[in-house]
Amino acid sequence: MTTSPPPPRRFRLVRITQLLLIVTALFLSVASFVDMPRFGAEARSMSYGVAIGSGLLCLSRAVLVRGERTPWALLGAGLVSYGCGTVYHNVAVHDSGTAIRPSLADLGWLLFYPACYLAVILLLRRRLVRLHRSVWLDAFVGLLGVAALTSGIGVAMARANPEYSAWTMTVNVIYPLADLLLILLVATVFGVLGRRSGRVWWLLGAGLAGFAAADSLLLVIVTIGGEPSGGVLPSLWMFSVLMPALAAWLRPRWRPPASMSGWGVIAVPLVLATVALGLLVLGATIALPPLTVGLAAATVLAALTRAAFTFIEVQQLAESRVLARTDDLTGLANRRGFIERLARVEQNLGSPGTFALLLLDLDRFKVINDSLGHQAGDALLTQVGSRISDALRPGDLHARLGGDEFAVLLEDADCDAARSVADRVLAVLADPFDVGGVTLHVGASIGAAVYPEHAQDAQTLLRRADVAMYSAKTNRSGVEAYHPGADTNSLARLDLIEALRAALGTGQLEVHYQVKVALDSGRADAVEALVRWRHPTRGLLAPCDFVPLAEQAGFMRMLTIEVLQSALDQCRRWHAAGLDVAVAVNLSASDLLDRGFPEEVSRMLTGFGLSPAALELEVTETTLMLDRARSANVLGQLRELGVGIAVDDYGTGYSSLARLLELPVTVLKLDKSFIQRLEHDKRAEAIVRSTVQLAHSLDLRIVVEGVETPAALRMLTDVGCDLAQGYLLGEPGPPEQITEQLRRRASPDGTIDVGSVPGSGGRTTIAGPAYPPSGEGAIGRDATARDGGARDGGTRESSSRDGDARDGGARDGGAREGGTREAAALAARAAARGGRRAGGHATTREVPC
């Protein structure tokens, strides 16, 4: 068992001294009420030591303890001076009959007041954030008021007591005025700090107020011709001078800084201005000295000047109040203003009334802010705020809560009205933004919640609108209304985000692959990297379960780099095993906007000892539209390295065909949605055929994903598609599984074997030409080989794409023999008769990384 060390010896002595002072004060107080023999003069002499002992304890506090030394030293010196003045008065003046005339005792007493004032002001200054300039004007008002009151009372006393000199009257008038200032100062302190000012201030304030009260009581007794006697007066005086000694050695608790506000700030100037005004009124009825009238008038003028400053401060305070509730960037209401308005609406709403909240968060704003800089991000937020305001109804409150998050308060609105407004907001945000000459497209996700349908109080409603907003962001649906149970999903999402953040770089992320098969040769010389997360408790998670969360949380870039490193490392292993494979990795928006990304890719390729042709980077149309100039620049640098560039999910975005001419694209990857609709919509087949022709006309390779039926595979072969991937050709899997698929397709037999795929109904063999011995035709191969006539092992010249070679059955340089297509069609139909996959293979949506 451990015990705390005993306090230092000097602190124990302080406690003993304090205890002795308390005991002495109690004894003297009792002695002042009870007649004790032999303790008259002795008790009176012991009372002198209470003030001196209290002052010495304050001085020891200034010497032994760091911090606040000056105020406690001043207060201690003032108490010692007052005690010494009392000793001198009782020894040299008390029995001389000249008690009212000034003496050295008055010097000791009067020195106490300025020392006390300075000590209190310095102690208060340490608790204040800052002193306003008006404080000095308050002090000037106080000085003028005290001077006016002193002169007036002094003249009145001189007229009533002509036997005394003006100097004697002046000295005796100072005491009540000094006590008045002391009381006003204490009142000011508690007016500023409030009731929770702390134990130190309560003891100190009680002591100073008691001291002023005892001094004033003594003046009253002397003025009416009485003699100070024992009882209340000495007891009050002793306990008043004892309080500072107890306050000095209290350990102060931490208190928040106070500000110069409240009634205590104007207590002193208000009282003295009132006194000065009273003197002016009194001067109209009785003859007051010109000095008194002049000082009173100056006090009133100074008080009016102080009032003018107060008016200015109030006006500035009103402006500050508005600014405190306004977003300085957009000019909209900020979070504080929005919450206050929301609370008022809730409070004033009648029982049948409703209102709705919309929370809006921009998509991919962090990428723009990090890539283009905060200045561009601020300019974009300003434009977004203006557009949202244009889409709202009159009277709707629009606020920016912080970052890229906006809120809209719709009074007298239900779910339908909220969705209608949200749709208008999305519509105005769909148009491109021009930020510093850069064209940007920014999407948004909106969550809606309605009172009282979704919550019974405003705070809960705000939280549930936030939950709905994240649901819209996760589902990429644009607008979502809150539905019961979504709170649990929101908490689970936050937990998953933090778990993903911790999983980065720890080996929990796994990269699976899916082969891409060349339809004219049957070979699989390329794969696509697809990330998986081996969650500690939830098992293996697909990309759609966590990649959108990484985009929202802002660490998509780290995820992409980790996947890219794993994919290049596996590609190096395949090359070492004799499998000449190219790997495709998806890029995020943050990668495409990072000017340093090409250099980082080059370092990784060099580190793994791979040719740039072994890597293909896939970008979506939506990502390309984020910042055209910067994305084109980054893609151009990547293409200069020799890296292949593919447009993923082609046909589902909003890019124009002109973008294909501006960007260094080598591959078009048609979205799976067109292939999955082939059997039900003839227009899908027309789109596939025209897209293949467009790609070949632009000297691009075409890849189709989502191939799951032999009929789709046959149609793609008929239209001349270059590559295909899907469950029919090979399911995604870990590197070991994909290695076996690559080995099976490495033999140059010129066939595509799908007989091993469950549900294929047998074996479908699509013949093709022999493989080129050098393995040319894989994704990302050198452009020279492709454009020089060696594409996919054939001899197609770029000039023969639209000529008799294609019409005469000599496509790909005549390497495909006549009748091959017909044989493939017959084989496919036989496989289809043997048993079409029931309902088609369930497609797992791949959210690429």
C-alpha cells in the first residue's frame, strides 16, 4: 500500500499559522461580547496581530508559490500597513483626544485601499479573456465621480464643522468613498465571474465586503458622537481581515476564462454617474462649490461617452451574433444558425404540423479539394450553395453545416415535398461547374427525414436524415428517405470504415483475378485484379461491401496502391513461371487527379522488374469527367510509360465520343448490362455490334464483361469482339486458382473450352487461329506490334479495317479459315440444346478497385 508523501515543512507551518489566527479571532470575538477580567488591553493588543498576521500569510504566499505573486504581495502589504496603522493609532493617538485629525495612522490605513484595488484587478485580469478598451473609460468615470462626491461631501462637512481644517475634512471624507469603491469593485468581480467564481473569490470577496462594512459602521458611530465598543464591530473587522489569509493558500480549481460581460461591468460607472447626476440636481437647490458641480458635470459627460461606446459595442455584438450564425464562405446559415432555427420551428410547431430535413453531401469533393487545392474547393462550394438556394422554395432555410455538407429545412413539408425539392437540387447540380477554368462534375447524395413521421424531436430527426444521406451515398441512389432500422446499418458502416482503415497494410486485403480470353485464339493472356477483404469476423467481403466506404472516408488512394502492389507482385510471379500475363487494375478518382501518380507507377514497375506493357489501368467514364484537363494529363503520362489505358463500364457514363479522341485510350470495356440483355432486347445486340465497330475504327481493342451464356459468347465472336470475361470463361478467384486457368488456356489449340463450367450443358468449342509464337495480342501489348499488323497474331493492317478483307471473310489478315464461324455456331447451338444454364449464372457485381 502506497501513501502520498507528507507536505513540505513550510506548508505545514502555514497551516498551523492559519489555525492559530482562526483560534485567536474566535477568542477575541467571544471576548468582545463577554466581559473577561484581565483581558481588556491584552485582547485589544492581540487584535492588532490578526491583520498583521493575515498580511504576512499573504506575503508568504507570494514568496513561496509561483503564480499570482504580485497581487498577493500587494494585498499582504496592504493588510500589514493597515495593521501597523491600527497599532500606531491605539498607542499614540487613541488617548490624545485628536482622533479625528490626520496622523501617520491614516497613512497606514489609506495605503491599504490602493493596494487592495490593484490586487483585486490583477487577480480578476487573470480570469478574463481580454480587457475591453471601455474599461479604462469606466475607470475615468469612477475617478471623476469619486472626486465630485469627495468635494461635495467635504464641503458639506466643512460647513457643518468649521472648527476643523479642510485637510482634516478631506482625509476623513476619503474613507467612506474608498469603502464605497471597494464594495463596487467586489460587486463588479462577482458580476463578471458569476456565482461560480470559486472558493478563493468567495472568501476574498466576503472579507473585503465585510471590511468595508465594518469601516463604514465605525464612521457612522464616530459621526454621531458615539464610542466604538466591543461586540459586532471588532468581530466583523477581525473575520474580514482573516478571510484573505485563508483565500491566499487555497488551491484554485480550474475555471473557464470569463469575458467582460454582464451587469458587473457597468456597476461602478453606473453608480457614480447616478451620484454625479444627483449632485447636479442638488446643486440647483443648494449652493455647491463650482469644483463639485464641474466634476459632477464631467462625470456625467464621461458616462454619456461610455454609453456611446456601449452602443457601438452592442452594435458590434449584434453583427458578431449574425456572423456567428453565418457561414463566412457561402453566406448561408452555419450549423449553429441552422440548429437554432430548427429548435424554434420544433417549439412553435402545432400538433398537426410537419417539416422535413434534407442533408446533402457532395460526392468526390475530397478528391477535388486535395487535387486542385482548397481555393478551388472553396470556389466550388460557393457555386454549389448558390445553385441549391436557387432550387428551394421561398422561405426554406439553407445552411452549410461544414465541409461539403449542406442542410435544408423545409417547413410545412411531407415526404413527397421533400423528395420533390431533393430532385430539383440534384437536377441543378448535374450541370458542370467552371472553377478557375477547370470544368468539374460533382454529384451529391441527399438524405431526407420528416417530422414527426421519422422522429419526435429535432436532434433525432437530424441524425436520421444523416443516416439516410449515407444510405444514399452507399447505394448511389441520389436521394434516400429514412426508414426504420437504418440507424443500425449506419453504426455498422462506421465500424466497418474504422476496421478497413486499420486493415490497410496488414495483409487483410486479398487480390483475386478474373481471366480475359481472346475470342479469336482462346488464349487467356490477361487478367483483371479484383480486391477482396478478409474481414476478421465477417469473412471474405466483396468489393461492393467496402470500396464505396473507402471512397467516402478518403483513403481510396491507399487502397488502390496496395492493390496495385499486390497485382504487380503476382504478375511478376506469373512471368517467372512462364506465363506471359498482363494485369489490369482499376483506378480511383484520387489517382487520376494526382500528378505524381505516373511517377509512382513507374517506380513500382521498375521495382518489380516488369515492362509497362504488363500493366493496364482501367478508369470509368464518370471518373474521366471529374477534371478533364488533369485526367488527360495524368493518362497521357501513363501512356507515355507504355501502360495500357482502358475505359471501364463503357456505355453507362455520360462522356461523349469526342472524349475518346482526347484521351490516350487503348481499350474499350463494354459494360456487362448490354450482354445480360441480349436474349430479351435486340437493341442490346445492335449496341454491342456498333460499339465493336466503333472501337476497331478508332484502332482500339474491345473487351466485353459479363459473358455468362454460350449464346452471348457466340454473338461476340460473330461480331469480332477481341476479348471477353465472365463466369462462363472463368470465375474470379485467388492467384492459385487463376494460375490453373491460365495454364489450361496456354496450349495453342485454338479453342475456347467452356465444358467445365457448371450449367454450360456440355463443351462448346470455338475454333480460332493458332497462337502467335511470341504471345502478342495480350492486353497492354506494345502499340507497335498492334499497329504494325501483328494484332492478335494476325496480319491485319490498320488500313484494311474497312475493306474487302473483312467482307471477303479474310478478317485478321485471313488467318481465320472459312467455315470456322459456322462450325462455332453449330457447336454453340448444340451446347445450348444440351442444357442452357437455368436462369443464367448469378452475377456478382464487382466494384473494382
